[in-house]
Amino acid sequence: MNISNSQEAQAVSAAGSHRPRIAFVQACWHRDIVDQCKTSFIESMLAKGYAREDIDLFEVPGAFEIPLHAKKLAQSGRYAGIVAAGLVVDGDIYRHEFVATAVINGLMQVQLETGTPVFSAVLTPHHFHGGAEHVSFFKERFLVKGAEAAHACADTVSKLAALAVQG
């Protein structure tokens, strides 16, 4: 996509807003756990001066589908940043390390190819089980990851915007 810095700034701002738009892509496996990341992310972005309408939410079936969705969103030119959230656990068919590696490598490739920063809140616990103690632990962990992703996203988007103005 070949658009000037001023056109890009317009493309990634909500109508009538000077704030950049952010996409949040969430895998639906273990939604009850991953939803905590989304909730924390939105709350943290609001605390940083973003409005709820600056953040578009997207869902995909599982973590493996996140990179392609992120790439399409980045290519649209509408977003200054994309955050990915998911929980990759050991499955019956293949090892979770393969899926996690593919997802993280895919997300890195998206940001390098498009110039749109992509942030990962995709967790890969070792020996996850659905017991109450594990579920509770990872719900809490995703609250932390959501806030961390918001900080990284807002900070990086701001710094990249400043670089665009300088360049």
C-alpha cells in the first residue's frame, strides 16, 4: 500500500478524531480466558486517552487464524496497530509449540511486510489443563497481558507517528 504520511494519518483515525485506530484480534478457543485480555486491553487504552470507538474488535476461530486476519487488517491501511490475543494449548493432534511458533512468526512477518506494528498477547502455557486453578491463573494472567499489550501498543503507535512527522 503506497499512501503518504498525511493520508495514512487520516486512514488510521476515527472519523472526527485525531487518535489512531487499533484492531484487536482474538482467538475464540478458551474465550472465557482470552476475554480477560480484551477487557483489560480496552480499559487500559481508555485510561491512555483512547475512546472505545477507536478500537475495533475481531474474532477468529483459533490462534492459527490470527496472522492472516492481522495481515488483511494491516493491508487495509485503517489501523495504526494490531493486537493479537489467544491461548495455545497442547491438543490431541499436534504439539502446541508448532502452532505457537507459526503464530508468532506470522505476526512478526505481518508487521515487517506491512509496516503496521503487531502486538502479541498469545500465550502458550506448558501443560495447561482446564481445572479451576489453571483457568483462574490464566484469567488473571490475561488481565496482566491485556494491560501490557495496551502499554506497548499506545507507546509504539505514538513513537512511530512521531517518526513519520520527522521523516
